Amino acid sequence: MTADLKLGINVGYWQRDPDDQTETVVAAERLGYHAVFTAEAYGSDAFTPLAWYAARTSRIKLGTAVAQLSARTPVATAMHALTLDALSGGRMILGVGASGPQVVEGWYGVPFPKPLARTREYLDIMRQVWRREAPVTSAGPHYPLPYPGGTGLGKPLKSIVHPARPEIPVYLGAEGPKNIALAAETTQGWLPLFVDPTQIDALFGASLAGRPAGFEIAATVTTIVTDDLASALEFAKIPLAFYIGGMGAKDRNFHLDLIGRLGYAEQAAHVQELFLAGRREEAVRAVPDELADSISLLGPIGRIKERLELWRNSPVTTLLLAGVRDEPTLRAVRDLVLG
């Protein structure tokens, strides 16, 4: 059980022009929200919108959920994070994740195998950059530093900038048990995307068993306050259908696997089949109501108040509201959670 549940918002990807959520972020800060998180897939990046919001706020924490490991070398990500952390007065939370082979190899043009080992090396190199105790080196096979080959002139370097903090909090976006265990072992937090609060202990308790005190679990939760529950369910199914059907290859889709572990393997396979056949509206309708409801906060404010107890009774420490843009809804949920 979480003693003091924190609130944040996940504004997701920057997808179109204009898509400036400054008013939402400023309102969230004014209402006492803990953090704002951005995202990236294969379009906009996570850091630029976050810098935009950082310049217009002064207290709210600034997170990425998630910056994709393969999008940048470890030192490039470390440079992004230390720069934004310093400019914002130490507000950065760096959420990273391995993504999947479809995006990593198809978009970034780098190999996907051994994501757990790659993540370990990545984290080690970033922390070397921030701690600035010695020139950065790595003997690992994935990100060797200095580069073995080329001109032969590469040498270990130390950041010319002194980071504002030698330890920037790192959260890991993870869906599989081994990756979640890695988050508990090596980072300050876990960023689950689709999670049923009533199943966290049963499905991931073993993976989280070694987490240290203060370990954060910041869950992104689609939130729709409305008297029309049916309409809210329909809206909440859209991202589920997209991730089950389109965010991964047919035979290797980590989101599909996760939904299967939640108890909906047969239904998820059908959603994927419809989505890949181009029957996307049918795919959305095929997402079970129970699944969409279990991982979201939907319906009238009274119903949301009741369902918040499920999250309070789970290991989740922060709710990242997704889909909320207006201040009245931010305030209403804030009043339920924070009083």
C-alpha cells in the first residue's frame, strides 16, 4: 500500500502543430502536481517539449516516459539530462526504455538483441558522466569507450560541464519480469504503461522484491472524467488497440505479451489480428471493456474516487494522468488524491 500517493501528468508525444500543453502543465504545477512527463516513439523527441515546459514552470518535476535508449548514445542522453537538469534547477527525472526491435532496427538502424545487457551498460556510462569522477570508459560490448577502431585516436574524456547533481534520478520503462527486476536493481523507479493495480503484486512482486526504500513506481493511467462511461471506455481502448496491434512485430510484441499476462491473451491476439489486417475500428471495439477499465480511471468523479482506492492499495507511488488537459479535471482529481 502507498502511504502518500503522488500525482503527475503524462502529456505524451508532441504529435502536431500546434500541440502546446503549456497551460495544462502550468495548471498542474499550480495545483501541486508532482511531475510532468513527455514521451517519444518515432516522430517527436521527448526532451525538446520538456525543455519548453521547463522554461515556463519553476517547481514541477520534469520527466521522460520514456527516452528511447537506441535513439542516442549513452553520453548523448547523459548530456541532454544534465543540461536540462541544470537549467531547470535540478528537476529532471530521466525515464529510459529499450523500445522494441521494430522501432530500434527499423527507425534507428541499430541492433536490438540483449536489451538487458545494453541497458546495464547504458546506465553505467551515464552515471560516469554525471559523477565526473574520472574520464568515461566502458569495456562493454555494446557501447565501448573509447571506440575500438576508427582512427585509433579516441581517448577517454570527462564532461567539461559540472552537472548540477551527480545523481540524476533514472526510471526504467519496463513490461517484462526480467526488465522490471533490472529496474528495481539498478534504477530509482519503474514506469509501467499498462498496469492493473490489483495484479501488480501477483504478476511482478517477485521482480520488485529487491527494490530499495524510496523506489518509485510511476504508472501512466488514462483518465477521463465523464458521466458517459461507455464513451470513456471507447476512448481508452484506442491506445490499447494501437499498442497491441501496431507497436511491435506480429511475433514479437512486448505490449501484446503484457496484456496476455494480465489475463487477456486470446482477446489481445484477436485485436492484433484485426489491427494488422487494417480493420482498426474493429480492433478498438475488440479490446475488452474490463481490460480498458482495469488500467484506467474512467467515468463520473464518484466512480473515480472509488477506483482510486485500488491504486492506493497497490505499490504504485505516483499516478501519471494521461489524457487530461483542462484545469477543472486536474483540480477534481487532485482534490480526490491530495485533499
